[in-house]
Amino acid sequence: MPQRPNVLLIAIDSIRADHMSCYGYDRLTTPYIDRFAQGGALFENTFSPHIPTTSAYASMLTGLDCFGTQVVALRHKGPLRAEAPTAAEIFRNYGYNTTCVGFSGNPSSRGFDTYINYAGWGSWKQGRSPKAQNLNEVALPELERLTAEDKPWFVMLRHMDPHAPYLPPEPYERMFYHGDECDPDNRSMDPVLAFKPFATFFKSWMPPGISDKGYVIAQYDGAIAYMDAAIQSIFTALEQLGIMDDTVIALNGDHGETLYDHECWFDHHGIYDNVLHVPLIIRYPGVVPAGRRLSGFNQHKDLLPTLLELAGLAYDAEKDGYQFDGRSLMSLARGEEASFESEFYISECTWMRKHGWRTPGWKLMIALEPDFHFKPEIELYNLVEDPEENNNLAEARPDVVANLRARMEAFIAKREAETGLTNPMLTQGDWHGQEGVGAFKTSQQAYDTLYIGDLDEAIRLQAESRKDSDGEEEDASND
């Protein structure tokens, strides 16, 4: 056995915490993860403050916020800052073997010894998509290989099942749905299929004639349940290898998903809580208290310091010349602190460019340019009275808007002074991938410009800026 524990990061793309049964969802979507959580600590208020994938993983894998990473856009141009070492680089420096499954080519994936890809997409024509089984087929042999070597390992598995297209294999397709998904009397999918920027993409993986939004949501839940069963195969393998209890295991989402909420239709953009709130469960027997549910606020930047502490790695910021923005969550797990920052800066730069400020009671969202959903420039929500964020109070409560804006701007000024770097949300240029267009002037311009097209085009758009250091594109099947 290695003297230091192995570290396994199960990273799940587009997973809503509130669609997991261990987080209170009324559908039993995660029975195996639920049992896993009973052996560790479940963090009830973990947030992904920087949406989407590229910026979320940048923070998760460096322990920095967006000011430290300078990454906020899906199509981030250029590499991650060289001054920000990644989890893979740090663990490797401590003698760990490192492997990444399903996340090659992203700026934040720098530094792994081994990269393994798998088919993580799908379409209606291709049939049901066994994404998690595809991952298992390459990940399980790799875990066996690493365990046979006389070194501890750090492995990151990036699961894609909750990411569109939602195409879980049978019987998960009908696990949470019984009825006619093409019922002509059900018109709930009309506005979805009328949304020009995404309509062709949706039609490439949804059933022809789809009319019931409930079916699509059931596919999302079925994909989570299918992935849950596949993840149990990972746990079983660790048990059979005799290393389950010698492995620090963290399950974390990169961001959530918009389903039929806020007219953002089956994707992950916006900075509503359905996208910001993500699961985090950590298990390491004898160190992480078992069966603990922790309500304290925390963010992605806190994950890496936590994993290093659990691995027994005495990271010295002064000696190593690298200061995390986050802190180890073990102080929450041990009951030494009740919560980390309860109000924080939030940003989104996927299909819209917005930032804002979230407190336990209020959410302020400010558009930095018009968006293709024709939303108002300023949105304000009372999270206590309106947790689903449906009633915009910006015009009714200008006093709250002014107060939250001042707190946000003070934080931005503070972080810019501390890092000596400009807020990256202000320096994005052609963040949308349309060269030479710059910031959108109107919502109509954004609506007409941001057309995804079919599935192949969607994959290309998400993959095009994810280059490795040699300028080669990542395998599109893993985006």
C-alpha cells in the first residue's frame, strides 16, 4: 500500500444537486451515491460561482477564483496562467501518478501524466448513449494499472451523462416517465423548439415529434440514475482492489443545468441557482466524518486545498510560491467553522455574458451585454421568498440593487488590487466564438448570431477553443 492515500475526483458535468436523491429530490436518481454519501460528508451548499465548464474546472483544479485563473469563458483563448499550478502538477510533484479520463485539451487539464478519452456524446440517429459505461471501459483498467504500481495516484474522471444530449440506455429511458412524449395535446415543448439558436441541436437528439417537456426532464433524471449505477462499478472495483478505504474520493459537479427553467431550455447558462448549486461529497474513512451533512457555504476554489490536506501533503504557500484563494473544507467537517464566504461574486460567459453578487438572501445579476433570451439588463431576486428566482424585483427595489452592486464592485476592486490583474469578465472580446463581432449591441443580434445548428456543430463549437499547448484540438467526443 502507498504511504499516502490515492485521490479520486469524480467530476460530473451538468449535474443539478437538486436532482439527486441524496440532496432531497423526490425521484430516486442516485441510490448508490446516496449510500456512498453515508460513509462521508455531504456539503449542502457548494457553489460553482464561475459558469460554465472551462471556468468551473479552472477554479476546481487550481484552488483559485476567476481573478486568479483569469478564466471565465467556455471558449477561453490561450492556456491557463502558468503561475497557477494545477492539481495534476501539484500531485505529480509529490510523487503521484496522475491520470485524467475525459477531459483532455481543456486549459485546466494541464499536467496529467496520462490522458484517456471516451465517447461522451450521442444523437437520436446513433441511439441510446452509454456514456458512463464508455467511461468505465477505459477507467477501470487504468485504475488497476495504477494500483499495481508502487506509487499513490491522483485520478480525475469526468462524467458526461447529465450533459445534453440526454440519452440514457434502457431501462433508464422510461424509469421516470410513462406516457406519450409526442402527445399532440401537450404543447409544452413549443417554446423550446421555437428557440432558433438551439432548435436544430435539440431536434438532433430529442424524439421526432416531441411535445412533452416532462419526457425530456425524465431523460435527464434517467441519465443521472444510469450514471449512478455505473459509478457503483467504480466503487466495487476499488473494494475488490482493497483500496476503497485508502482512497480519498471526492464527487463534485462542475455546474448545474437549466431544464425548463427561466426559458433557458436544457443547457447550462445563466447564473440562476439551478446552475450555480452543485453537489460535493467527500469520503475518506477515519478522517472525514461519516454521515455528516454540512450546511456551510463553500465554492470550487476550496476543493483542491481540501484534497491536499486529506492526502497529508503539507503544502506551504510561502515555500512553494503559490497561494490558494480557497481553504480546506476540513475545518467545516470538523466543526471548527460553520461556513466559508456566504456572499460571493458570480459570473457566466457561455451563451450570455453576465456577472453578479449572491448573498444568502439576495441575488443580483447584471448583463454586461444584451443576451439572446431578451432578459432585462438587471435582475434581482429574493432568495428567501422566491428561491426559484421567478420574480424580478430590480425595478421595485432599487435600494437593494444599489447596495449589492456596491458590494460587488468593492469586491472586484479588492481582487484586482490583490492580484494585479483586471477582472476577466471585462476583457472577453469575441467570447462567443464569432470572430470580429465583439460585444452584442442588442438581444436580437445575439439571437440571430448564436445559432448552434446540429449535433456536429454543437460539438465543434464547444471544442474549437480547447487546444492543448501544441495547438491540437481535443477529441470532440469529450466536450
